[in-house]
Amino acid sequence: MSHPSRRTFLGAGAAAVAGVRLGLPTATASAAPGREVLRDTFGPVAGWQRQGVVLRQSLPWETSLLQDPCLVYNEGGGPRFKMWYGSLYYVGYATSEDGRNWTKAAEPVLVRSLDSDRNNLNQPSVVHLDGTWHMTYFGVDGQGKGRVHYATASAPGGPWTKRGVVLESTMPWEDDYVYNSALMYDRGERTWKIWYTAGKIASAGGEPEYICYATAKNPAGPWVKHPANPVVRPMRDGGWASLGIGGPNVRRTDDGGYEMRVVGWQADYPSRGGKLLSRDGVKWELTRSAHELDLGVAGGPEDSMVYRQFVVRHAGADHVYYNVKNNRPGWNETVELAIWREAQQIVDPAKWTMTQGWAIPSGASFTVGGNRATTLGNGVAGSPQTLQGNVPIPALDYELTADVTPHSTDVADRDTVLMARCTGRDSYYYAGIASWGNEYAIGVVADGVNTRIAGVGSATAITPGTTHRLRFTLTGSTLTLHDGDRLVLSTVDPTLIPQTSYVGLQCSTHTGRSSFGAVSVRLAAGRRR
């Protein structure tokens, strides 16, 4: 389903409105603001600095998919970096001293040879313990049943000895598909631990749905699944991991806890990266603000999907290796590198997710600079460019304020709005400039249906390059829009009354060039939770 353009609904009839005030010229004092719950000045933030592709198809046996990198860092002698990666039917091995320049083994270290891995074999997870290398991997049999397998070796490059299936589906919701294993040995507890994906999103071609956990005294089994499984479920709230969650990779933190890197599906597509924390490895909190790695810029090497991530610490900084679906013809996946830096000019993924369209974003649609987030005008045809909020607003009543500047000379490209009371990708209010052909307008998207509630003036009155300090206030069913201190629109609409919601920023045309700055959300005076 594509996101409907609000111009498509122009003239379709407004929602039932109890009262409308348009274009009031006088200044109106607002109530004393309450607690600020969100602020973004779009200055430098800590985040991942992309370094580009480090592994791509180059060997005769490799497919166009290089997937699910896992690493062992500075252990077991030899090269400092050791990486195993999947290539649909094989597991490959590569080494590096600096983490950037890699030497691949000429032949795969694991190939299909069992009935249980005859269709596919990939997704390695490797642990080095007391001179032995332990690997779990994913195998699919001739009937499409996916299971976790186990293999061992005395050297990282093999030869590897397969030990067979160690973990398989036992519950209906696991869909006969258990995969994406993350293997760990806990020396303190003398216990092997594994986190894995179970279940398939049918509409997305079998992408991961849940994350589960199991323990064993021996990596060959038997493995005991935790009674709380699945330990991580999708959010089901329209956010970046609303439909599915999977691809775990887990490491211990300095304080003795656990850190899990995950892949989240917002809808059927795309997938993005996030980070979860836990004290015991069982209880994890998945929220919108756990989003950490968004899509790359449209047309770049990671503009369609971000998949599984594996983090190692090198030279005082975290390095994340991850596979992506890129924009080359056909289905291509490459392994990328990003390094954690304390000051990046990026959209803060803990606060915003970049989206285009309703279901299938394709690449980042915003750039950050000069304390502004500016749309790139590279959206999917017919779809808006949106920053979807990841910070929950814990009240019905609040005000959203932002500096908004349209940069295009085409009136049709100046539809720039603030979004509030968002509870999903198809449920929110919006208010802004040059919307519905009006100078100012307020509308609602409910169950995917876009309706103008109120509008005033002509969009031709909006001048490119002029900044508007917009304030969208929601109090019960009363919706008001200020431009600076001037009240420009007020209306009443009872459609959306969520007690917790999110905000967003949007240029509603796919080629539009608009920028946003100084974003703030404050609860209504006296509304504190």
C-alpha cells in the first residue's frame, strides 16, 4: 500500500468538525508550557560513521549475497580479525589485520553435505574456547525446514567437522524455522548460551519474527529453550521493528550485562539495525529509541536493507560489520563497516527513523548540517519524506514546535508539516504550510485515509527560503497552529485521542526540499507523568 498524497483527497470532504477558526490575525498567548520531553537541534551526535563496503562477491563459489558476518577478534593466534560469512549455500572465511583490508580463503570452509542442510547453509556464529573453534550455523533441508547446526575445528579456517542439528522448531509459532544463532560461552556460569530467531513473516518472504534463548552444558546439546520464549517480540506499533525482530548477535558489556544487536522490520520492508540491553540475557526491552543504524542514502551501497550486525572493539572504538541489500541490479548483498564516533552529522536514530512511503522506503531521505535536517528530494514517487519519531510522548495533550523552511520554487513541493499523536504509519494528525493548496492546513490520517480538517489562504503565499516557527498544539479535541506568535488556524476534531504517541516531521512530496530545526515537544501545562 502506498501512502496517499493529501492532495489526492483535496475536495473529498472534511471530517466532522465542531468548530473552525481560520487565519486569525491577532497574537494569541499560549498557556504556560509544561515539561519538555523531546528536543533536537540537529547538531552532532554520537553514532556510526559509515566506511563503505569491505567484502563483496569476488570468488567463483560465492553468490551475489554475502551475508551475516561474525567475527572473533584478537584470539587464537594468527591475524587479528577473523571473519566467517554466509553466501547462501556456503560459509566463507576471511582475515585482516586492520579490519578494513581483508583476505578471503579461496574455498568455502563449510559446504552442503547433510540432508538437513541440502537446500541452504549460512549464518555462522563462532566461539573460540581452549583451542577449539565452535560454530553454529543455519541449514535448510529439502522440505524447507530450517534448523541450527553445530560444527567444530582445531583451526579457524578448518577443516570443520559437522556435528549435526542441535536446535529445531518445537512450537507452532516457530514455523519450522529456527535460525540466526548467536553462540556464547559463559565461563562464570560454565554454560553455553544461544540466542536465535524463530518464526517467519509470511508477507515478507520468511524474514525473522521473534528472538529466543536457550542454554546447554555442551554446545552439541541438549539445548534447553527458555520458558519465557520468545524473549524479544516485535513492537506492533508502526515503528522500525513493528512487524518482525531477528538476527541477534550478543556480547557482554563492561558492567556484566548483555548487549544485543538486532534487525527490525517496520513492515514487509525495509529492515534496520538496533541495540538492546539486558542484565540477565533474558529480559530485553525493545523500543523505538533502540533504533541505531538506519538505511544509507538512496542510490548508495546500503539503500534497501540493513541486515545482521556484529560489533568488535578495535583501536579504542566499536567497529560494526553488517550486510546490506544495495542498489545494484538484481539481489546483491555486501558486507559493510561502520565505526562509532562521538560527533556525527547524522539524523539521530534514537529520535527519528527516516521513511519514504507507507511500506517500502528506499534509502535515507534527509541530511543533517547547519543544525537543520533537510530533505534530499530523493523519495519514492508519490510518497512523502518523513522523520518518524522514536521518543514516546506520554500524554494526550502537548505542543510540537519546529523551525520549518521550504527551499523549492515549485508550490507543489512546499507541502511541509508537523505530525502529532502518531500511533502508527497510518494514524496521526498533521499541521503545516502549503498543504492541500492552502497557506496553512490541518489534517488527519486515520486508518490510511487522509482528510483535510481545516485550511486557510493559498499555498502561493509561502515564500521559498522563508523560515516559519510553527507550533502545533493539541488539547483534547482542539487543534491549533501558530506561525510565530500568530494563531493561524484552530479547529476541533475528535478522531485521535491516544494517551501515548509520537511526533514526526514531513515533506509530503517525494521531490520536495524542506528543512527542519529546533524541534521541541512540551507537555501541556500541568500534565506531568
